[in-house]
Amino acid sequence: GAVVSQHPSRVICKSGTSVKIECRSLDFQATTMFWYRQFPKQSLMLMATSNEGSKATYEQGVEKDKFLINHASLTLSTLTVTSAHPEDSSFYICSARPLRAEFLDTQYFGPGTRLTVL
Amino acid sequence: AQSVTQLDSQVPVFEEAPVELRCNYSSSVSVYLFWYVQYPNQGLQLLLKYLSGSTLVESINGFEAEFNKSQTSFHLRKPSVHISDTAEYFCAVSVHQAGTALIFGKGTTLSVSS
């Protein structure tokens, strides 16, 4: 089956530092990858949509200069949280839409990355 | 804009009891409907989905959901739950358009005890 990995699974950093999270589609090519944020006991909130080779589209209220997204290849997207603050602590989840899929709606989710900013 | 409401944040049930997790959505356009499950410390997994056709869809592990257009609902049911069904369940929608993301409800925690 289609597998999406995220690295790291957990990261703890100091306030003011930057953290990079990788999202990889391991056995398929993904034209589109989505980045979500999940707060405890809350739903997944879409942060941005990234398409390979083009700039990401950010949802309203998401600071694009703070959450840098790069989708450099059909199997890798990265989310960099710059100058992290404690309020950025959250669970970050990516999903990937295959280049070739039976249905356009198909998405596969990564296991998530728990970011804690001290 | 679309929105999803999961009416119950927590549903505790005993093993072998039936369960229903409720989901209502709001949209001015046609949508696809999904249920995802998230087991502890794991990523989201697709449980079942409605795209078109029969309004009753089933998963391989005994869950089913029925699309009700008039009530804008997509409730998830299982006639007899197992301890292993304990997880977080998310209802989600996406519009009928390529490249759109999913819009999720807040999730329902299903806790099955013996």
C-alpha cells in the first residue's frame, strides 16, 4: 500500500530556533502534498497545499514566512517552522495525493510530527 | 465554504455493543465524504468513503456509514464493537474538485471497554 513517512516523529527545540519536518511518499509520486496542524482534542486544520515545483498555497491566517514549505520533488515536501515559539507547539501532519490515483480524492497521511517548543 | 460537525466528542461503549458516531456537514456544493481513524500514536487511516452511487458504504472491519443528503449527515455505525476499535474517528469532506484538501470535523474518541 501507499506509505507516507514523516521525520522526525518528535522534536523538542528552544524558542527562537528553526525546525524542519520532512514528509516523504515512499512508494509513489505525489503531485500535491498537504500540511495540517492538530491541537489536542481538536480537528486537523489545513495549513497549506504544496504542489511540486511551485509555491505553496497557504490558508488564511497561516504565516507563510513562519511556516516555510518546499516541495522540491514528487516524493518530498518539507515544512520549516522558523523562529519557533511555544505557541507553535503542536502535532503536524502531512498527506500526499498520488500522481496516479483511481480517484482524485485519494490522500495518504503521514504519522505526524510532535513539535514541542520550550 | 464547507464545514463538518461531529456531535459527540467522546463515546464510551462496552465491548460487543453497537455504536453510532454522528457526523453532519454543511456545503453549498456537492462533496465527497470520508471517515478516517487514528489509532494511538499512529497516522490517519481511511476507513471508508462516499463518492457517488449507493448511499451505504462499508469498511472491511465491519463499520458502515450512510450518506443522507436531505439531513446532510454521514453517520458511522458498527453493530458490535471490539476493544481494538478504540481510537479517534474523524469525519471529513472535500469538494468535487481535483486538488482540494480535506476539511475535518473535531473528531470523536471511541473508547471500548470490557
